[in-house]
Amino acid sequence: MGVFVKLINVFVILGIALASVVVPPQNLMTARADVFGPYTADSGPFADNYIHTWCEGRANYIPIWRDSMQDAMDYLDAQTDMTTGTPHQCNDSIDIWYDVFDSSVLGLDVRGSTTCRVAMTPDGVCGSTQIKMNSTLLTTYMARRKTACHEIGHTVGLTHSFGYSTSSDCMISGDYTLTFLNTHHVEHINSRY
Ligand SMILES: [Zn+2]
């Protein structure tokens, strides 16, 4: 924060001379941390609003798949300003269409994926995403819960975590059992939804 405050002071001091090139403080702060939406190489699209619904794309999921997703959605609801809930019927307005495939479909190294199912708006809002989870690789509750948290994060615009993570941060890629969002990512979410 000290550096940030000093930068603001510099901009104030030089405000007249640099009026045409000064970066707004909020954008400067965001750029120094990480990307938040919409759909860059590492981030997901923005969701359309704070109500984040989901459905099970295949009927009769066994509880090990439904529960990890439900628990991760409940966590998003509890930890951020977003509202989730229990599964709905699948349709094109559902926010997350949730499905499970094995490595023969997803690839040997892909634990999960997030894609936009519908046409994205020019400003990067996707009204319906698909999360695919890999049943070959995700063999424990904690692995499924971590990947659910990670892919859900992408569906609201989050990118991957690198150096600035806290100790339990599901936006790190790979084989971990970290099921929380870091506070910076929670602030991203609450700033928009
Ligand atoms: Zn990812």
C-alpha cells in the first residue's frame, strides 16, 4: 500500500503535465495484481449477474460428483456477494452447466475445464458456461472440491493464482486440495457482482 499511495501522490503532483496519460488508480492497482475477466488466456468470462445458478448436465449423478460441486457453490455463496443454490434444470440461461467426463474425452492432464456455451457479449459476459470435471484424475473428495472451486472461479472471471496466493487457494493450477478463494479474488468478485 505504501508504494501505491506514493504513486498517487506522484500523479497528483504531476497531474497537470501528465493529464493525458495518467492511469486511473483502480486500473493501476488491478494491473499490478492480476487480470480479472474477461476470458483472457488464464481468466474466465464475467458472469451476467450475482445470481449464479447451476445444473447437472447428466441425470442421476452419484453423490460424490454432486456433493463436491454443491459444496464449492455453497462456499462461493458464503464467501462472496454472489448467490448460488441447489441444481436447476439445464437450459441456456443456466450459469454453470456441470458435467463429468474421463480422460478419454478431456485428455490425460486436464483436471477440469470451463468454456462459454453461448455467444459472449462484446464486453466479455457469458450467460452460460460449461464446467467439465475429469473422473479419471479426480479420485478424492478434496481433489473434486478443489477443481470445482477452481472452475467456478473461472466462471466468474478469475484468473490463476501465482505468487500472491494465501496458503489455501483453489485458483492455483494442479494437483492440490486447496478449496478456498484468496482474499484478493474475493475482492475482485465483490467489486463486480
Ligand atoms: Zn484454470
